[in-house]
Amino acid sequence: MNHEAIRIIRDEHAGLAAVLRSLLAMLKDGPQDAPLRYFDVMRAMLFYIDEYPERLHHPKESDLLFPRLARARPDLLPLVERLEGDHLRGEARVRELQHLLLAWELNGESRRAAFAERATEYAHFYLEHMKAEEQFLLPAAEAALTDEEWGELDAAFGQNHDPLAGGDSAALDRLFTRIVRSAPSPIGLGPALGRTAAGEGRPA
């Protein structure tokens, strides 16, 4: 069966995974000779993670999908509780990353390691979280929930669609465009960070 809610969840996971892997790639390369653009793109990526998965994607899973699955499959309650715990901790972890990135940008290389460690941990944690949802939770929900429940879920998930997964919100589209245009090649369409753009230099 093809359920719109499952398609949206998988599409939004793919968009978030792309952002997380891009963040890790940029973290590995570092600012090089384009720190202004580097930190601008990193802030945009963290803002996306904070604003859309945390505020739109997770609530739909936590408030709509998880309770239905827990009722239909009580044996999966430990998995549902673990994934819900991930959601509850996610916003605080992203806010910590935003703070650590600002500390690195303003205070210099002495603060780089703290951000790198936390960002790497978060990216791997979140990729594993999505993998568990797709491998275990979604197949179980597809088998256990009724057509009526899927109709409700399909309608609810369709109301807030992530632009990185094909949504049509103008504000979200602008954020996506900003990330893609500014991120260095081959992550995005921007010039490599090793080449200093005109008028750009290291912040004072």
C-alpha cells in the first residue's frame, strides 16, 4: 500500500540526511579562506534542522504516528519510547550546536573542537534515529494501522511539507536556495572554500 504519510516521512528524512552529510563534509574541510560564507552556510543548515524537522516533522510523528502504533503494537512500546526520547532531546542538542558554532566563529580556533565533536555526534545519532524509524517503525505501522488511521495520517502529514523534500512554502524554498547556492562545490553550487570570494576575508 502507498501511504502519503510514509512517503513524506521518507522524503523528509532524505532531505535531512543530505543536510547532515553536507554539514559533516563542510566540518571536515573547515572555513579555509572563506570564513564568512562558511559560517553563514553552517548557520543556515543548523537553522533548517532546528526550524523544520524539530518543529514540523517530529511533532507529527510524536503526536500522530507514535501513539497509534503504540496502541496497535504494544510490543513496540520500548522502540517508540526510545524514538520519542530522541525527539525530546533533539531541540536542546541543536540549540547547543548553534551556540557552539557561534563560539567558534567569534572566539576562533580554540572553540572549533567542541563544535566538531558535538556536531559529529549529533549527525551520526540522527542518521541512526532515522534508520531505526525506516527499518522498524514504518514497516510495523504500515502493517498494523487501519485504512481510516492512514487516511488521518496522510491528511495531517500533507499539511506541513519540508521544502527540501519538495514542499511549496516560499520561506522554506528561500532557505533551501540559500543553502544550495552558498554551500561550496561539490556540496552545493558555490565556489570552493579555498578560493576567497571578492570582498570576503577573515572577520576582524
